[in-house]
Amino acid sequence: MPVWDDLVGQEKVSEQLAAAARDADALVTAVAAKTPLPEASKMTHAWLFTGPPGSGRSTAARAFAAALQCLSPDRALGGIPGCGFCDGCHTSLVGTHADVQIVRTDLLSIGVKETRDLVRRAQLSPAGGRWQVIVLEDADRLTEGAGNVLLKAVEEPAPRTVWLLCAPSIEDVLPTIRSRCRLLTLRTPPVEAVADILIRRDGIEPDVAAVAARATQGHIGRARRLATDPSARQRRAAVLKLPLRIDDVGGCLKAAQELIDTASEDAKQLAEEVDVKETEELKAAMGAVQGGRMPRGTAGVMKDLEDRQKRRRTRTQRDSLDLALIDLTGFYRDVLALQFGSRLAIANAEAEDALERLARGSSPESTLRRIDAIAACREALDRNVAPLLAVEAMTMALRAG
């Protein structure tokens, strides 16, 4: 199965990347054979993948990385690199290829130190592959200082190093960096394409896949989680009931607290799964004696790990809360569609009674103000406003209309 099959609903991007991979293969082959280099090439040293959440930015970057390392013999017969079966493709996709560095963060930002380590790696020649590829999945989380460090590497790249940066939009990346990258913009995948991939790849029942794809409006990752995780469906159902529970001030405050508590519980569950294992592994690596006592001089290392875990819990809570706000935005979007008599498919068909009730009891203007209130809450959370205060202000605005 070619690596490009993982790009759901991105035919144009797949064609561009396949053409670039073919030219990249020709460049490496020409250098190895000491023959003249191709005059025109669609390959370049830095790429920027942008698109809305769930569009598959990191999936496209990983597929391209695999195609750059493809070792399929079909290439010599005119085949497109990226067979998906050879050792180069397989190890690149699973994250074990020696010359493919995949960088993501579970923290709020990527700092200067981490970026300098990447830049040093980028200066190395490929250890065994055809290219040295660095996939930065969260380029939008680079601090300003980290962005300036990355800029130098992008300006003066090593001969066989390729940077693949992923961000929601070009505005999330420094202008000096994006001006040196080839831009690829992914679209939101069609609902039908997402449902089809859930059925074919994950073996999900067609009815369940269709509901999940429609509910998440083309977000592949969220659709898969919604279709496979009963607790995710329960949390989403609770969020969709919120608009009917804010008739008074007490209801607003209670609903806000429940949203925060649910997000905190998600963060706690992740911590229980990951933090304990990380801590035990670090203790073993540092030579902890029986009984859990650490050797002298290791307190600082443990403190660093605790700080990292705390920052990760903060981001997990914010991400979970943001997903709830996205679901809430989709709910009011459906209300607005009903108020205008739109033929657009309703995403939250399971809450149709509540949608029609709100549509009849309010005006399109008030629905738009409510959508704006949710957007303002998301912006406040991005500015590090206390989550409970931001959500309480939002629920009060939703009640006012």
C-alpha cells in the first residue's frame, strides 16, 4: 500500500509530494552515479505543511519522509517512491529510521535548547538513508528564540537535509522561516472520505463510522477516537447538553465547573498511564536502590522530570477543554443552519431535538454572539487566562445570547 494512501482527501497534495519524491530520488541517484544533475526539480530542502486540525499535516509529512527514504526496486522502472513496504518506508512510518527524526511536543512550547539539538543533527550526513529528514510536527509551538535558531538552519541547509514543518497556518510560523519553505496547504477531508478510512483501516461499522465522521466534521483523529472510545462519546454527549443547562447563573457556574473537571480528569488519566512509567524508568536509569531511594546528586534530575510532567498535564487539560469547546461550536453552528433553513448536513443529528428547541427560541444574531463567545474563550485560554474564569465567562455569555 503506497504511503500516499494515508492522505485522506488530499489528492492535490499527494500529487505534489509524489512528484517531489521522484525528483529527490533522481537527485540522489545522479550524485551516486556521478552523472549530471537534473536541471529542473520539484524538490527543495524545506517544506511547510499547513491545514486545519485533523487535515493530516503530520501524516503528509511522515508519508513524504518515507518516500524520500524509499528503497523499492520499482523506482528504477519508473515507479513512484513511497511503496510503503520496503525497509526505508516501513521504518520511516513507524519512527525507527536512523535518518528520520520526528519531533512533537506534549508541552506548551518548544524551546531553544531542543531546537539547537535539532539544528546540530541537521548538519550531519545521512547515516544510511538517502536523506536526513527532520519532521517538526508542532512548528507553531516554537518560541521566538527557537524560531530564530531554526531560521539559521533553514537559510543554510546541509546538502542532503530536508526540513518538514507542520503548523495550522502560515501565520503560526515566523515570516522569515515560511518565506524559505515550499508551502503545502491541506484541506479539511470530506466527511465521506473520513468514514471510508475508518471502515477500511479500523474495521469500524459503517453506521458508527458515518456518525463519528459527521460529528467531527472531517477531523480524522477525533473521528477515530469517537468511533472507538465509549468514554469519548459520553464526554461529547455531556458537552452537547450544556446549552440546555444554563438557564440561570447557578447552572452556568455548575456547567463551567463540570467542563473543567472533565478536562482535569483526562489529564489525570494520562498522567497515571505515562508519569508512573517515566518516573520508574528514570529511577532505574539513575541507579535507584531497593526501596526507591535515589543516589545523591540526582534530586535535580527528578525535579526536572516532575516539572515536565506538570507542564504536560497542563497542556493535556487545555487540549481536552479545547475539544469540548470545538464540539460546542459545532452545536451552535447546527442551530444557525436550522435558523437559516440551510440544507447543510447537521453534524449533531443525535441532538436534533435540542437543536430545534434552541433554533426556535433564539435568533440567528444571538446564535452568532454565542459562537463568538466560545471563540473568545478559546483565545483567552491561549493567553493563559485561568481556565475556570474563562469558561465561566463563556457560559454566562451563552446564557445572555
